[in-house]
Amino acid sequence: MSGDHSPDTALALAEKLSAEFAQHAAKTDEAAAFPAGNVQRLRETGLLGLLVPSSYGGMGLGLAELSQVARVLGGGCASTAMIWAMHCQQVATLVRHGDERLLRRVLPRVASGDCLLASITTEAGKGGHLLSGLAALEEDGDGHVLRRDAPVVTAGLEADAYLITMRTRPDSPPSDVSLAFVPREDAEVSFRSGWETLGMRGTASVGLTLRTRVSGEQLVNGPGGFPPVAVATLIPVGHLAWCSVWLGVAQGAFRHVVGLLRDPKVRSARDRSELAAHHLARARLKLDTAAAFLQACLDEYVELDARTSAGEGRFSDVAFQLHINGLKVQVSETAFAVVDELVSIGGLRHGYTRSPGNPLERAFRDLRAASLMYANDRLLVANGQLALLDREIRLPGTAGADGTTAFFARTGRDA
Ligand SMILES: Cc1cc2nc3c(=O)[nH]c(=O)nc-3n(C[C@H](O)[C@H](O)[C@H](O)COP(=O)(O)OP(=O)(O)OC[C@H]3O[C@@H](n4cnc5c(N)ncnc54)[C@H](O)[C@@H]3O)c2cc1C
């Protein structure tokens, strides 16, 4: 593990690892196998601790670096990159909302590569709906017990700890949701269902059943404290991290096709036609616009965070919600559309044929999952309702009625 944790060295490390991961990506996909060797490399190089503050032994880097590294890793192996991105989403949640005792216990382990984190929010009966919980914490005389079905858990059997949502008490409404940090060794974890999917096959997003005791100090932001954590961190960091991975997958596919078109041994007159140029230009435009929206949302989040810390902003700001939800919808659709366009350019032989040397059809299957991973339909329904509330129609970077930009709107403190 290097002692130098500058953004440049993290990026150089990511590029090295991405090239390694690319060599195993076809096999990982074929076998739908958890990429254990790749994750071991993430552990031993310190990348699991990218967001862990240096005071806890981590790299002490921020969301800009998270996004860049996720993109680079996405270009090598989509599944490994998503496992890492989701781990970082959980780390950000702990760093920003965990209490000091919990952080001292967990973050040094994350930084040293001993703790891969997984997320358990999805639940049978409520689907993906993030801000509700069905299984409740129950008292059994000795404390609190949780029995939780978890139908889709990325790296579920390999993770060292979980962040799990749950209903706070048996008599609470589904909207009273708590978030608990649960180390794997403290839980009885049973395998429930496998992961045999079209794409993202290496994420090993299996179904599990868990039984565990949960004490008060494991609850992040206290009992019932999940909604503000989700709005301030879990959702925005998740969308930024996932979108970075998807963009990286599409960018890697684009790079592959440009390489084909430039290769005199491969290219044909058809490939160099005006029609191919037209498709390529469209694919490139989609990549560029998705990257620009991602950057705008990243900047908006970082600035809103600074303003919220100063008591001058709030994460529930309508324009910000519209942008961060819209980002997930836009990039998930656009990254897939880019690869679809690239398959047209490559044709049957270079686009649609399954072979280890052709990353396009794998990228096509991997990116098909993006709109399902927290259903775009849910976000669009939410955004349609939010759009009615945003009378100023503040677009990213444009001025609101009070003369501030969407990044600098004075909206008062979070409740
Ligand atoms: C690669 C991958 C990895 C994942 N990893 C994890 C993980 O680690 N942990 C985890 O907890 N989950 C994980 N998930 C689950 C994911 O985040 C979603 O929760 C899950 O895919 C949603 O499941 P669903 O489509 O069955 O259900 P739903 O979200 O219920 O959606 C089903 C369909 O119903 C419709 N629908 C339902 N409700 C509404 C509504 N209110 N408004 C509009 N439309 C609606 C939509 O059309 C939607 O497509 C992962 C998913 C993928 C694809």
C-alpha cells in the first residue's frame, strides 16, 4: 500500500488495476463469479479506503476522485467497479453520519482493506422503495433482534459488514426507518437465492436472510434517523458513484470501437463511411453530455454540502433533488444508448458477436441493468411531482429569483 495519497496517484493506481481487471472481465461475466482476485487487489492497494479520512488511515480523498476512479475501473470491469462504488457509497454514509465511536471501530479496518461494505435496502414486499422498511427491530428481553430478508445484495456473501435499513419498531409505520451497521461476524447470514442475470453478473448480488442483534450504537444517526442520511448522502453519493461507473463502461466501449475504426487490419470501407461517422458523432455527443451533467451535479453537491455546513443550504432543496435524481435516469439511459449505437457501428461481426475480445455485447448487457438499479420509473414519478414545486425552474448553473445560482440558492437550514 502506498503512503502517497494524492489524487494523481489514486488515479494512476486505478488505471493500473483497471487494465488488470479488463483481462478477467470476460471470465467473470461468463461464470457469473464474484471477482475475488480483483477485490483482493482493491483491498491490498488501499482503494477501499479512498474516502476514509487520513486521520483514520485512509486516502482522505473526496467525491471528485471517487468519480474519476469509478469511471476508470468501469472501463476495466463493470462488476468490480460497481462493487467498489457501492462500498464507497456506504463508506461516505458512515463518514458523514456515523458517531465517533463507530467510526473509530470501523474506518481503520476499511482503510487497511479488511472491511468490504455491502448495502441492504431492497426488501421483498416493498421492492426498491428506499425510504420505507418492513422488517422491524424487535425486543426479545436481551435487546433488539432483526430478522431481514434481503433479495439483492451486491457482494452479499463476500462482504465483511452491511449497512441495513429496517423499520425502527414493530409498531412503527413503514416510513420510520433506521439504518444499522452490522458486521458480518455478528450476523447469522444464510444464502437464499443466486444471481443469474443478463449483466452485472460478477456483482454476485445474491439473496440473503439475516438474523442479528442490533444495539443503539450501531444505528447510524440514531433510531429512525435514516431519511435525512439518505437525502444528504446515500442517494446523492450513490447516484454520483453509480453514474460514474456506467459512464466508464460506455467510455471503455467507445474507446474499443474507435480502436477498431482506426485499425487498418479491421476497418472496412463501410466502417469508414459517413454513416459510421454520423453514428460515432452521436455516441460521442451522448458521452460528452452525460459527463457534463455528472460534473455539474458533482459540483452542485459539493457546494450545497459546504453551504449546508454553514447553515445556508439544505439537501432537500427541490432543484438539487431534481438534478440528482435526473442524473441517475439520464446517465443510466445514455450510457446504454451509447453502447447500443456502438453495436450498430460494429455490426454483427464486431458489435453483436460474443467473444472474449469483444467488450461491446457485455457492456450492452451490463448497462441494461442501470435503469433497473433503483427503478428509473420511481425516480421519474418523484421528479414529475418535484417539478411542480420548482416554480423558478432552476437549471444547473442558472440564477434563481434571489440572484443565486442553483448551486448557491439560499434555502435555509435542514430541519
Ligand atoms: C446490479 C444490481 C445491484 C444491486 N445491488 C443491490 C444491493 O446491493 N442492495 C440492495 O438492497 N439492492 C440492490 N439492488 C436492487 C435495486 O437497487 C432495486 O431496488 C431493485 O432492482 C428494484 O427491484 P424491482 O425492480 O424488483 O422493484 P421495484 O423497485 O419495486 O420496481 C419494479 C417496477 O415497478 C414499477 N414501480 C414500482 N413502484 C413504482 C413507483 N412508485 N413509481 C413508479 N414505478 C414503480 C417500476 O416500473 C419498476 O420498474 C441491485 C440491483 C441491481 C440491478
